[in-house]
Amino acid sequence: MTTFNIYLPTKNGKIGVELKHILYFESLGDTNFMVLNNDEKIELLMAVDEIEQLLCYRGFFRFTQNYLVNLKAVQLIFPGDASKVVLENGKEIFAPQSRREELFRELEKVYQVHATI
């Protein structure tokens, strides 16, 4: 039996998703998407701002206005390159320099490691 961690509204009704399957949420103008680890991109009828409120303490980090990322999906980190990260699907996302320290603090929490950077 699958337990869903979040239910989100789509054009076809609500969809239940386990958080571990979500790579990131993306906002493109007035359209919002959820991208899953199978590269499925689902259009949502909910703003990324609202989703952030639901997931802010569940290991998700707001990189920019456009991206809310599941930190467990981060595969590579480039701290010397304006905090560029690469996700499981190869997607590269940059965090502004002003959010760099916060990003590393949140990564430490998610992975329960101490920063060596």
C-alpha cells in the first residue's frame, strides 16, 4: 500500500505523490509544474509559493522564484560556482550568492552532515 505525502491539484483532479519522487517544482510565468524522478512534468493548479509553505520543513529549498527543489534529489554541488547544484535527472540549478549559506545549512540538515566547505 502506497502512502502519499502530499496531494496537489491538477487539471485532472488531485494527484497524490510521495515526496521522495519529487525532484523540483518550477514556476514559468503563470504556469506551475512538478517534475518527478521519472522526468514526468505535471502542470499544477497551485502556485509554487503555496507549495513552499507546505514543504518548507520537509527538505525542500527555494533556490529562486522559479525553483523549489527537493534537497534529497541533489547529486552534485559546485560551491565555487555560485552554488550550482545538479539534480538526479541532470538538471542544473543555481542559487543566488545571497542564499548560498542558507542552502548549505539546509543541505546539512537534510543529509545530517557537517560542512567541510
